[in-house]
Amino acid sequence: MLAILIISFSALLVLRVPVAAAMGLSGTLAILTSGMNIPLAVVPQRIFVLLDSTSLLAIPFFILAGAIMEQGGMARRMIAFAEAMVGHWRGGLAQVDVLASTIFSSLTGSSAASATATGSVMIPAMKRAGYPAGYAAALEASGSAIGPIIPPSIIMVVYGSLASVSVGGLFLSGVAPGLFIAVGLLVVNAVQARRYGWGGGERTPWPKRLAAARISIAALLAPFVIIGGILGGVFTPTEAGAVAVVYATVVTLFLYREIGWRQFLNVVVDAALTTGVISIIIAAAGIFGWVLALEQVPQMVVAWVQGVTSSPMMAVLLVIIVILIVGCFVDVTAAVIILVPVFAPLGASYGFDPVHFGIIVCIALVYGNVTPPVGLLLFITAGLAKCSVMEVMRYQLPFYAVLSAALALTVLLPDVVLFLARL
């Protein structure tokens, strides 16, 4: 049964079948050929069981909130604020891109939304300023990878739901690793700017900086509302998603007034379609994951790793290697659903804090967004920069070093990572 599952899933991926269909079809085929007389009624049952989760309700809320913020002018105001604050630094426009991506990531939970919102503005601007198209795209892709790490995070919602781990704890523990990446990108970009002679813009006078802050204050307050509410116990992560939608709607429609009700309804429809795509992936992965559980794959993996090493650090290194390999070929949302039931018991068996281990897994999964052949962010940013993915990859190596350093710090500094969650 396991062999049929793996072979059919791999074959379907090679044939470029969408990953959701590949998981659903391979799981159903494994059930049909198992010889265990398992009724096909199991398929819709497992779909319903996986989707019937209160935690997963946060996903459509955060997707809708991010879409409203992107279309309603909040992203543009954040970029203007970032440019006023750091645009005069060496490599100024690129530094603005990193800062804007970090701020917008704290609102959406989606790397694709961040790449689209900030990249559509910043990549053309960097190209006009003389930055190579491939570099602009690589920087935007790496900056947008912060999206699933800094709260809110869609993959953390999925992880917490599947592994029975506090989603609020995961959210708060994602702040430090997200800042690790942001600071690393700023440093690398400063080094590259010095190397290639990219200068900064004119220093913005403080009165204009204060004006930019005043104009964008409503947008900049959004992450404090979300994170502060969770940290203060005012609302749960799921309720935080609903609060984010209400906040974004009020600011967009009644304060900024950049879109009308008709455009607002179009945004809601687009967000619903995005939610539907993610829900289909989760539903299909429910079948796939159930077959893995039936074949006791999690127990087999734990036993194998324990047989290889008794060191928690070596064990987590093996987990990271497997995740990086899987992430090269499988969509990040699908990968988290496939791998969490397998690796979560392993983290517990080696004594890792469940929230800390979850953050490690989520950061390793983020690599999948910026690694070929499936890396979604590479294709989005290459399209915005009007260049090939190969050209983007020419500049990607230093940014991989940043992600690797952030992952290493996350593993080695659990007290720093878990500080907010423990509050």
C-alpha cells in the first residue's frame, strides 16, 4: 500500500499533475489496491475530518485581510514609509524592499501575497534605478519568504491544527526568526550594494518622515493589533483573523477610500478563490496523510532516526534535510500537511518543545518557496521582473545563506525564539 502511494504520487508529479490532485489520486489508488477491503467512503470522511477544524478558520480570514490591505492602499503606504526611513542608505531601494516586505508579511501570512503587493511596486523601481532584474527578483523572493514566518502565518495555522500545537504560541515564536531573516537580508544587501556601487537616494527630512508615518499609521498599527491581541489574551489566533478583516475593511473603505464597494466585492471573490485552492490541497492531503498513518509511517520514521542517532541536534538536522528535499518538489502548504504527522512525533521523542520544533519545521519549509523547480516565489518575482528564473538564481546564493543562518539560530536559541510565547 505504501509503495503504491509513493510510486503513484511521484509519477503524477513527474507528469505535472497539480499536487492536490496527485495526493488525492495516489491516496485513493493506494486504498483501492490495498487488499484490506477499505470502503471508498473513507475518502470523503477523511476530507471532512481534516477540514472540520476551528483553527483552520483563521486561513480564510487572514487571506481576506491581506487581500483587502493589498488592494486598499495599505501596502503602498507601507512602502512610502519604508522609503522615507531607509531610502537614503547604501542600496537604499533594495533596503526599502526588505523593510516593506517584512512589514507587509506581518499582515498577510502569505509569501505570495507579500511578493505580489510589494514586488509589483519595488521590482520595477529597482530596475529603473539600475539594479539587475535578477537581483531585484531574488531579493523580493527572499524578503517575501518572511511571510509564512512572521505572524500571522497560514502554514503555522495548518501545523498547529494537525499537530495539536498552540497556534498562538507558533505565531509569537515566529517573530524572532522572521527578524533574523530581515536583518540578514539588510546586511547582505548592504554588502552587495558596496560591491556593485549601488548608492542610496536623498535623505528624507524628518518632517517628511513624520508625515509619511502619519499617513501610514493605520497600516502600521495593524500588526500590533493582531500580535498584541493574541499576546494579551484578548482573542485567539482564529479570532485575530476576523479582527484583521474588520480592521482592514474599516481602514480601507472609510479612512483611505481608495476602493469602492464594487472593487471590495471583487477582492472578496479573489480571496475566496485563493482559500478554495488551499482548502483543496488540505482536503487531498487528508487522504494522503491517512494512508501514511495507516501504514504507521510516523512510527517507522521515529524508529529509523532513533536507530541512526541519539543526538537531538543530529535528529533535527536529518529532519531539515528531508524537508528541504521535499520542499523542492512539493508545494509548501501540501508539504506541511504531508510531513507534520510524520515529524511531529519525532520532535516529541527527542524532547523538543512542540512550539520550538514547529517553528523549525515551518522555517525549513519556507525554503520550498525559493528553490526550483517548484519555488512559487521565484516564478512570481521573475514574472514581475520580466526575466528568467535562471537569471534570478544567479543572485540567490547569498540569500540562501541568510535563510540557513536564521534556521541555525532558531535551532540553537530556543529561549530567544520562545520568549514571547512564554510570556
